[in-house]
Amino acid sequence: MPLVTTEKMFRQAYEGGFAIGAFNVNNMELMQGIIEAAKEENAPVILQISKGARAYANIKYLRALIDTAIAETDLPVVMHLDHGDTFDLCQQCVQDGFTSVMIDASHKSVKENTALTKSVVDYAHQHGVVVEAEIGQLGGIEEDVVGVSADDVMSHVTDPAEAEEFVKATGCDSLAVACGTSHGAFKFKAEPKLAFNVIEEIGKRLPGYPLVMHGSSSVPKEFIDLINKYGGNMPNTMGVPEEAISKAAKMAVCKVNIDTDLRLALTAKIRQVFAENPAEFDPRKYLGPGREAIKQMVKRKLHVLGCAGKADICR
Ligand code: G3H
Ligand code: 13P
Ligand code: ZN
């Protein structure tokens, strides 16, 4: 089936108390690992592409991979721009065939964020594309995504009244909220507690409205241990507990962003292959197991989010 927007899947997710997994893609192995997992679990899926991914892989290659993926499956698949930072980038993605874009102006003043988001919404809606926006600031640092420090995560949570006003003023289709999650592998210094009250309060103010949770990798210890055992150096990592993700997915959170956990799965497996087979130099011998590790990680997440088996109702 052709690419879809998030409209129907979010409605089903909200009503059914589950969330859709949004996984970042940068290359063929990630694409295949994610799609294979979604196919085996009969799950709807959001493939998201960041500005950095566009620059790394060339959007034409990624688009061709997605076209192949949707031709080979009958799954509801969304092609989404992750953390778009300008009107021009969002416009380019709409023209490239994305069915969903994120405009992330959360680092600007609320007034500027509102104006920029509204302009993207007006343009995207004219082309049948849905828009995710963000208000409040997440923690963590990744390429092109700079947030607050680990210590400050909880002091930057989204203000529910501001969120309500922002959604009404911009007409955005979903809203990424800061509720204590954080980007990357080094999210927290101590076991985190998410601000479920923020999700609950926005849910009351905007009934039926889909929220998005970024920075939702759980940074599983077994993968960090493998990376460190096989020559890596990633001390003091910490992620969002999977139970907290499952709890949010049962609430108003309809989309959960996961990138770091896929990176960890791929890196751990490649390190293991290299350490155990130092003479190996055929890329298929390490990228193949890496792709399988990505697939298993995605399958695990689809169960955490509760969207395994939900493809049929999202078509
Ligand atoms: O939240 C950001 C995503 O993990 C994408 O990261 O900008 O390094 O592609 P990236
Ligand atoms: P993680 O770094 O926790 O995987 O978050 C990814 C993300 O939010 C992409 O937008
Ligand atoms: Zn993000």
C-alpha cells in the first residue's frame, strides 16, 4: 500500500492505548531491520529521517529504500521528517514525498515557535501532509539536536496550558512534549521518573489529541555491556525504563521516538563480530548480524509500545 499519514494510526493508538514506534533510518541495514521486524509483528510503523540522515544518505537513496519496503509489505508506513528546523527543510520534505514532517522550533520563544509552526502547518496541510511540532525542551545532545543538560531535564517540562494554546493557535496534528525524557545514550545521572502528570494534564485539556515522546530509548544494559566488553568505552549510560514507555503509550502518547537503541544494537553486534573474528573484512559478515540485531531490537520495542499486531486496524 502507498505511504500513509499518521492520522488513522494515531486515532487507533489513542483509542486502543498503544503507541506507534518511530524509528530513525540512515542506511539500508536500518531500513531492512525495522521493516522486517514490523512485517513479522504485523505492526504499523513510522520511518523517520533527520536532517543529518538526509545529508548522510542522500534522500533519493532513502526514498528508494522506502519505496521498496512498502512494495514488499502491506503495512501502514509513514515517512516522517525528524526534527525539521526550518520552513525550507519542511517544504523540501513535503516536495520529496514525506507524509509527515516535524517542525522543531522548541528552542525559540513561544511566539516565534507558534508563528513558524503555523506557517509549516498551513503549507503541509495544503499538500495532505501532517505536522508534528514541539513545545518545551528535552535534554541530551545529538547532531543538530541540542537540549538541556541531564540535571535540568525535569525543570524544562512542557507547560500544559501553553501546550493547549499552542496546539489551538497552530493547528499542528501532534505535539512532542518534554516530560522528562532526553536524547542520546547518556540521558540521566539517576533512575528517572517521567512527568506523567504533564501527559495527563495535556490529555485533559486536549481530549483525543496525540502526543509524541522523543528521547525514548531505554539504553539496555546488556548492549552497553557488550559494547564495553568488545573494546567500546561507554560508561555511565542510562535510558528511560521500558515500563515507563509502556505506561506513557497507554496514555495520550501515540508516537514514541527511538534511535539510540538501534545504534547500540548495531554497534554492539559489529564490535562483537570484529572482536571474535579479527580477520573478517567482508561487510556482509558484520552488517548482516548488525541488521539482525536491529530487527530484534525493533521487535522488542513494538511489544513495549503495544503496537505489535495492530497493522490491520491502522490501514
Ligand atoms: O533525535 C534525534 C535523532 O536521534 C536523530 O539524530 O540528528 O544524529 O540523525 P541525528
Ligand atoms: P533516543 O536518542 O532516545 O533514541 O531518541 C530519539 C529521538 O527522539 C529521535 O527524534
Ligand atoms: Zn527527537
